[in-house]
Amino acid sequence: MTVLDISPVIPVVVINDVETAVPLAEALLAGGIRTIEVTLRTPAALDAVGRIAANVPDMVVGVGTVVTPDQVTASVRAGAGYLISPGSTPLVLDAMAASGLPYLPGVSTASEVMAAAERGLTELKFFPAEAAGGVSYLAALAGPFPHVRFCPTGGITQQTAPNYLALSNVGCVGGSWLTPADAVAQGDWARITQLAKEATS
């Protein structure tokens, strides 16, 4: 199974307090979501990855916002199940390939899709999805790149996700709406479980 096939929606999360990591992952899992993308946007992120990997074995933990080779190394050490980058540079692509983990490099132009395809990569992150052209842009890419599948992320909402998932070249979407900051801060895990159920129904 590839990263794009684990779940129709990959929750993109920012974890500020490492103590919320495990209950957050458990709440998503209870709602039918079997993967989580922990973004490297806070000092707590790598510790959170380690805790989820150790304590919620049925949850596949991805690490997102990977932008340097050092972050690739640190993510692997923390227990990442896969890696996601917002863009594609040769250094980061080489590091992710060498990690041995599945990875989704970010693209937003046809040239970047071609460069990734030249490396044999056919599963990519499309970012920032809404700002880069949204559903119509991705639909247009299906013509010249019928063999490439995408996980669009960036600005996607509960309302617009189905439009992306209806495209033949979209395997899943990434979104932050499943884990609202206020729900995480308040420990409202029931609300997060409900949002996860809605995303998978």
C-alpha cells in the first residue's frame, strides 16, 4: 500500500504540546483515519512523532514540512513512517530517496512534475493546492501525466475535499480541518473523532 492509499484524507497537524500527540492520534484513529502528518513547524513535532509511533501502532505517522536533509535524518530517527516535503529540490529528494521511507515530494508546476517523473516518482504532493490552481489545474495535469497521482494539500476544506477526490489523478487530500487548533488545545477529542468519521464516510 502506498501513502496515497492509506486514507482518503491525511490530517495535516501542528502539535505545540507533545502531551496532546497520543490522544490526538487515538481520536483520529477512532474516527477511521489511519494516518497523520505531523508538520515540522514546532519544537514539539519530532517528539510527537516518536510518541505516536511508540504508543499508537495502528497509526501510520508521516512527517511533513521536510525541507532539509537534516530534517529527513531526524524524522527517520524519530520513527516516521513516510516523509512529505512542500517542494522538490535535488538535495531533499536525494535525502528522502536515501532514507528508505516512502515519500511525497511537493510540486506545483508541470515542469516540477516532469522533473519528479524523470526520477521515477509518480506519487506527489500538490502544494499549495488552492493557491496553485486547485481542482481545474489538477484536472489539466491528468492529460499529459496520466501515470502520476497526487495528494493535494493547502487550503482544502471539508467542503472542497470531495471535488479533489473525484479526480482520477488524486489518491487522497491533505487537510487541517480535522484537527482544529481550538479542539486540540481544549482536548476535545470527541469532536476530532467526529470530524474524522465525516471525512471517511
